[in-house]
Amino acid sequence: MNRYAAEVSYDGGKFFGWQIQPELPTVQQALEEAISKINGRHTPVAGAGRTDTGVHAKGQVCSFDMAREWEPRRLLLAANAHLPEGVSLMRAAAVRGDFHARFSAKEREYRYFIWNASAIYPHIVGKVCWIKPQRYDWGAAAAAAKELLGSHDFRNFCRLEGNEQSTVRKITKIRLIDRRPLVVLQIKGDGFLHNMVRIILGNLEMAALGQISPPQIRELLNTEKSSRSDGGRTFPACGLYLWKISYGEKLWQTGRP
């Protein structure tokens, strides 16, 4: 078999998440159907991250096996010809046989886009989270965000599903960029729990409103003295983007088309 990786971009508003679900359009299903057509057989597709309904991706990565060798650009063009509106392969590459989009990943980056204004351009509705002006101090939120750097138990910053082997994750970079009306959260780590980025942002919003301090953010990381109910809301999916997956090696030989 010949294994390939592809970078995938999609509009999360057009799909019920990444993972295949019966009788619902999902990104994984669309990719498997398209790639199976050009491969002449059913072809499973693995993804680096299982995004929820409404979550977008600029740089999701998937991996799959083809029956014969393909020149990466021809593979990309052939697959895109069979994909529905709202999802595209942006780059493709031949990879080693033990490569796996999810398990070979070293770091994931998400970005969350907030439109903090009294009015919004209609064409970006559903692509950002629109919140109307209040007395937001995004500088205070940026200071609170620094408390999350490093390895911590993020039990109080996620929606527990019951099958987690561990709720410890390592955040390697977190920045809150205030370019109002656009405010962007950039966060990188070795992995993320369900709804983790959206709940982190709910707590940073509380910091921006003066409702929680950096020491209180730190206290939420102490799972013996606090609980999920002590923190902020879960921000909506529409502003969240799976931005980039890193593998500790150069994966792509060419740029995007």
C-alpha cells in the first residue's frame, strides 16, 4: 500500500463534525467517499483531530492508503473533483507506511476568532463569534491566559466524556491578540480535550470582564478545590478553527495551490 497525508480545510457550518455519523453529512464521510472513488475501493481516512459540529479547519490533516502510487498534486486534484462544497484538500504528500494523522502528531494549534463590535459584516456570520461591546479588558484576559502555560490537569476546562485516560495536557503557547473589533486566541499544545479551547475562552472572557483573576484561573487548575461549575461558559463552535498540525518533520514538499 502507498500511504498519503493531506491537509484539509473546511467550513464547519456545513457538516456535523469530523467523525462519521449515520445519515448525517460529516467531513470524514465526504473524504472517504471522494478518495474511495479514485482508489476503486473503500478507503478509510484518519484525521488528526475530531472537530465538533460547527468547528472549522484551516489545517486539519488526514492520512489514507492508496492502491497505487500517485503524484501528490494529481491526487489532490482528483480527490477535490469529488468533494462537496465546503471542504477541500489543500496539500498532499507521500508519507512513510507507519505515519498516522492523529498518532504521529506532535503539536496542534487552534485559533478562535471573536468579533467584538455592535455590528457585524454579514459575510462573516458563522465564521467568527460575535459578541457585542461590554467593558472588556482583553489585556487582563491575556495576563490570565499565561496561567495555563505548561502541563496541567485541565479537568475543569473541558466537557468530560468518561473515556479519558488522562485530563493532563501541555499548553506550549497561548496568546490573546486584541485588534478590535477582531480578537484572536492562539493556542498550541500536545493535545486538547473535548471543548477545551472553547471553555478556556469562557474563563478568559470572565477575566476580561473583571469577574475572575489570574490566581483564580490558577485555582481552577487545582481539581481538588474547584470544579467545572466555578468557571466560565463554553464559547460557540463557530469561531473555532483547527489551524495547524505539526509532526516534528517537514511533511509538505510544496506550498498550497
